Amino acid sequence: MKYFSVPVNDIERVGEVDKYDTSTNIKEDDLDFLCAMASEICGTESALITLIGKDTQWIKSSHGIDLEVRQFPREFTFCTHTINNQEGIMVVEDARLDHRFADNPFVNGENPVIFYSGVALLNKEGFPLGTICGIDSQPQKLSAQQIVKLQKVANQVVKSLELTRKTEELEKLNNNLAQEKRMYEYITQGTETATFDWKIKKDRLQFNKVWGKISGYKAGELKGKGINFWQNLVHPEDIGLVKKKLDEHFKGLKEKFSCEYRFRHKDNSWIWISTKGKVFSRDKNNQPSRMYGMHQDVTYKRKKEIEVVYREKLLEALYSLSPLGIALNDYETGGFIEANQKLVEPTGYTIEEFLHLSYLDLTPPEYKNLDREQISLLDSIGFYGPYEKEYIRKDGSKYPVLLNGVLAYDTNGKRVIWSFIEDISVRKHDEELKEEGRLKNQKLLNTTENQNERLKNFAHIVSHNLRSHSSGISLLLNFLLDSNPNLNADESFMHLKNASSNLETTIKDLNEVVEVNLSGQQNFQGVNLHSVVNKMLESVHALLESENVRVDLDIPEEIEVYGLRSYLESIVLNFITNGIKYSSPVRESFISINARKNTISKKVYIEIIDNGLGINLNLYREKMFKMYKTFHEHKDARGIGLFLTKNQIESMDGTIEVESEVNVGTRFIIKLPYEKN
């Protein structure tokens, strides 16, 4: 078998073949029909349509023959000689007699190819892609008319192959376009980028769905709108800049339109929009006719930029105006990199001189070990201080400072130390003065406590002695009366007896006042208010029933008052009995007692309300809690109850308020602590 010769342009030819579908496992009806026509034209048992690559021949269609294998090595095929023929036609009437094919396995095989007639499939560039051929197991001849017909069929095969190729290319292009469109939509939606198409001549704007999400406008609200609608929504302060940049792009001065501006959202708020666009087409007069572009909501970015600028200015202001010294030091050398004026002022250096120093230059030797301890803290936990030491001024004098600092890294990753340094000279001086004052106050307090103790002793002595003498006088008068019953008729004696009785009552009242004012907090404890009120109500139960006075209680069982139980009982009893004594005879009387806890003031608020006779506060407000002041005629009125009650309340760190209206009633508000102050 003779080896075939390769065309000089075979590399280019193979490149053309690769543009077509060389697969052989598909059914192509058009090619099968043309293959059958070739068999009929040539009068052969079978026919083939082939494509020939660099090393392989592919059978694209066959007629009259069943092929298990549809691709063969190029070197054994008849068709490879056909495409190498300048005329593109090859007829072998008897392959057994042709030296090129006499020993070919296709000639000597089980189904021998004896007759072959093939025409090259030439594409429009003139490259032979393969062949259409008729084959037979018997020798034959082919007329010129048959060859012409076969060439026409070959042309139809090429057209069919070309159509298939273009169809596949179009499908691939459409698929790519669809994929790019999906990708574009994903990108615009994922990045929340709105697109616009502006038909400038028709003045029509078209947006994608993202624009509605950004601007708040629905698609129907934007349909058919032109540039004026859009421009009217641009902030008045920004529209001039937008128009200027747009005009520059239209005139070709700028390659593209790019601008950031404020835009009115549908909800009337202002958002920041970044618009980029480019003229896509122009008319015959070079005027823009269509423009594409995109919008992005950059409100968050602009706010962040404004915030950054604000923070930078704020930090700059804090750095300049800070009442504390601020320094930035190199971690390795301790040298000052930056320092504010507040730090430099007390040192006596200029800022230029100061920045040539390190913190080691300002530190007295006795603080070196303390500094090393703080640096160790900086290494282990990232900050140091607060701690006190001294700085050395330029003139050699020293002053105290308080330091705090943190470890940081500059933009190059180099370690630096930010420090806050406070000149505490004035504070130290004030602390010395305060200590002197504290010692003086302590001395004065000790003196006062001694004097108070002596006053307490004096008050007890006076109270005791007066009570003894008063009791003695009363006893002597009773002896005289027993010895001389006629003295009952003596007006002077009776005046003397009444004066003695009044003196004894007054001394008793004064003794109660002394006891209240001299009591301390050492015996204070938590007292359950609910139990105290119930106890006092039990003690006056009969009186309440006899006077027909109703009592309403609203006191949570868990509420406690911090104080003396005896004082609290006295206070409650006094208000209950007053409510009974001064109840109104013309209506059904009641006393209401309620309490609540106020966690803000840390006190229990107790309200005692009655609908009794009431008090004219316009006349008696200033005298309300004075000693021996009464406001109604009553046989048991002494004018000492409210005075004692107020003193007891205040001794427990409490307060009392009153609201009253004549013939309507009275409301007392008592505020007492519920824990130790």
C-alpha cells in the first residue's frame, strides 16, 4: 500500500474541518438522504459522506452498508486521495488493479471495495473537508453526467454541513448570550445595581427592577417618563453639577458620564446615587441619540465617608483641645513621634525640642524599675497603667503625672504606644489641702460628738430631775388635799393643783421629744409595715366600731421600713386615732392606708387618707407640725401628736407631706427608707 501525500495547506484545512461537528453517533436525515442519492447516481451498492481530519476519517452518513465502526485511520482510506486531487474528483474502476490500493485492507477484506467514485466537499474558502463517494464490490465505470450529478450532491452536502454548523454556532451564541444575560442580571441584582436605557431623541427612560428597589418608585410610575421627571428628583444643590458633567460627556470632552448626587426617594428622604453612563449611539450630526448606564445607591458609603471625616475632625479637635497630654511613642526606642500641646506645656520644651526626646529622657532614675513593670504589662495584656510617676522639666525641676497607655500598630505593622499623660500637680496640692481639712474636720467632729454626748447626759438629767420634782409637787398637793378636804373649795388651791397637773403633762411631752431627738440609728432594723398597721388596728378596734369608721388597707405583705418599730407603731397609731377623733359627723367616715415601694428614691411611700373635718392649710400650714398647736376643738387634743410624729419620721431619715381641705378630708404622704443608708 502506498502512503498518501499530504496537501501543502493541510494544517489550515484541518483547522476548517474542526469547525464542523465530527461526531458520528447521531442520525442526520438530510445527510442520509443525500448519501442515498449518491448511491443511486453512481449505481453502487452503497455510498458514504466523510470528514477527514489530521489522522482520522469520520463517517458522517452511510447508505447500503452497516458500519460498526464509523471512524478509520486516514492513511487507509480512499477519500484521503480524493481530497488531495486538484480537481477534487477520483474514480477507481477496479482497486485490485490500482497500485495505490492493491494491498489495501478495505480491498482485500471480507466486504471488498473494488469500485470507488468520490467528490471532495469544498467549503466556500475552497478547503476540502471530506468526500461524498459511491462504493461497490464489483468493478464499474462512471459517466461524465454521473460525475456532474455527484458534484451537485456534494455541494448540497456542504450546504447542509454549513447550515448545521451555523445553527450550532447560533445556538451556542444564544446560549452564551442567555448565560451572559443571566450573569448580568445576577450581578446587577446581587450588587443592587440599577441599569437605565435613555432614548435621548424620544426622551424615554427605561430602568431595570433594581431601580425601583433603590428609588422606591414602582415600574408603572416610571413608564414613559423622560429626563425632566428624573432631573426634578435630583437635589437642587446637585443638579448643576449633574448637568455640567452630562454636557461634557455629550460634547466628547469626557469619555464617560460619572457623578454622585442626592436623589429624592419616593418616601421624600434623600439618598445618594452614583451614576455612570456612556453614549451608545449618535445621529448623523454626531448628536447623542441613545445612552446606557447604571445607578448605585451609595448612601451608606457617603454617610460612612462623612462619618470618617467627622471622626477625623473630632479626633483632631480632641487631640488639640484635650485637657490631658496625649503622646505617640516608638515602642522600641521610646522616642516621641507625636505629642499635643497639653503634654508639652508643663515641660518647658518647645514642640520641636520635645519630639527629639524619649520618655526615658523625662523620667527620673528612681522610676526606671516602675517603667519596666508597666512595659511588661503592655507586652502581656496590651495596655498599661494607670500609674503615677514624675517628669523632669527642661529646667531640671520635677512634677507629678498620671499615665495610661495602649499598644498599637502603625500602617507598616510597627509597634507604637499611645499614652494619656495628666499633669496632676494641682490635684496633688488639692489632696494635701483636703487631707489638712479632713484632719481639722475630724478634730471638730470629735469635739462635736463629745459635746453632743454631754448634751444628751444633760437632757437626761434635766428630764429626770424635772419629772421627779413635778411628781413630788403633785404628791404634796394630794397629801394636803387628803388632810384638808375643804381645800377643794379653795379656788387658789385648785388653780395650784391644775398648774401642777399641766406641768406634769408638759414634762411628759418634753421627755418624749427628748427621747425622739436623742435616739440614734444603732437600734434601727427592717420592720414589716403590714404587721405594724394590723397590730395598731387591733388595738383601736373597739374605738373604730363605736365611732363607725371604716378602714381600707392596701399594703403588700412583703414591704418593710428601716427604722424603729416603736416609732413606726406610734406614727401609725397617731394617724389612725386622729382620723377617728376628727371624723365628720355628717357622712360615713373612712381611713385609707396604702403603701408602695419606690426603687428610684429607695423609699416606701405611705399614704394615709381620711374624709374627716380637714384642716385649713391657708391658715395653719406653717403651724401644722408645731408643738402645742391644735386645729379643732376636742377634749383629747394636746397639740403634741403631729409634732412628735414629724420628729419620729425625720429621725428615721423620712419626710412627711400633707394635703387637706376643710370638710373634705386630709391626705398625709410619709416617705421612709426601706434599707440602711
